[in-house]
Amino acid sequence: WKSIPPDTPAKEAAGVLRRFLAEMPEPLFPFSCYQELLALGKQEPEERRPQVRAVIEGIDPVHVAAIRCLFTFLHEVSTRSDVNRMTAENLAIVFAPNVLRSQEETLEQVMKEHKL
């Protein structure tokens, strides 16, 4: 982060981060977790919390560390949503498809899974 000039517009920095995540050969949440996490998303938060933790315990520790770092950063961004309009929901819309995606995505599959 120290190499990013302080006058860089936040939108550009966010775009670089989003693109980096999108171009990773395997997303932070590995392909093997995709279906399980997608199914858990349909449950109530209190019901799914322990199951999500169990899934995360099976992920490579390097990915888990990166996930924690990213989510901490995104939380910090969301605390300034009155200025940047990036609520947790808006951040999820932008970043979720880049950290959790199917190995074989088709337009039809994306539309079905995201109810578009």
C-alpha cells in the first residue's frame, strides 16, 4: 500500500484490487468451496455461521490470511459509507464475484445463481 501515491483516487485503487482478485487463477475462496458456500448463503445467518467457519477451516491458511486482510479492509471502507457510498451490501456486490466463483462459469449459471 505504501507504493500507492496518496493522491490516487479511491475508485482507481479499488478497481485495481477488484481486477487483481478477479484475475487470480483460483479465487480466495477455492473453487472446491463454491457450491457449499452458495448453499449456505440461503440459510439464516445464525444457522450458517458455524458451517461457514468449518468451510474456512479447510481452506489453505495463506488464503485465509488474505481473506481476513481483505475483509478487514472492506469493513474499514464500509465504515465511511456516508462519504464513499460503499455500504457492506455495495462492497459485496463488487467484490463477492471476485473472491467466490465457480470454476466453469457460464452467463446462464451466473444469472440463475444470482437471480438476475
